[in-house]
Amino acid sequence: MKPSLSQIEKNILLILFKSNNGLEAFTIFRRLNLPFSIFMKNISLLEKRNFIKETSEQFYKLTDKGQSIISISPSFTGDRNWEKIPEKYDSE
């Protein structure tokens, strides 16, 4: 079953996915432009669900589970209608 994520959780995962090797909590917080209490609530939820981990004090990285949810979820990859060939042009 695919877990449901809030938009804030998705944004945190995407920020970490785009980072080279994780980010400090303050950097993620600044990029999200949210109240600190909401930010910490969502970080805690992602940590409990094992999508991210704190590798050192206030430094977060995506886990393998977090990376896989980004790669398989259409809400992260987007609908790629431009790749679909119209039936009238498809020769198969």
C-alpha cells in the first residue's frame, strides 16, 4: 500500500532528494518557509515512517525507503502526458 503524504512531507523529501548528500535541518526549514512547529512535526513524522534519518545532530538524509517512494510515486514524477503517443499515430 502506498503511504499518503502531505504536501509539506513531499516537499521535504524532494528537497532532500535534490541535495547532494543530505542537509541540515535549518537549511530545509529555510527553503520551506513554514512555521518552525509545523516543520518539526513533519520532520518527526517522516523520521518515524523511516523516510528520512538524522545522521548527525540536525543533519538529515533520505533513507532507501524515502528514495523509493519518490521514484515510484506519480505525485513526485508528475503525469507525463507529453510522452504518450496518440492511438491514431501508434503503429503497434
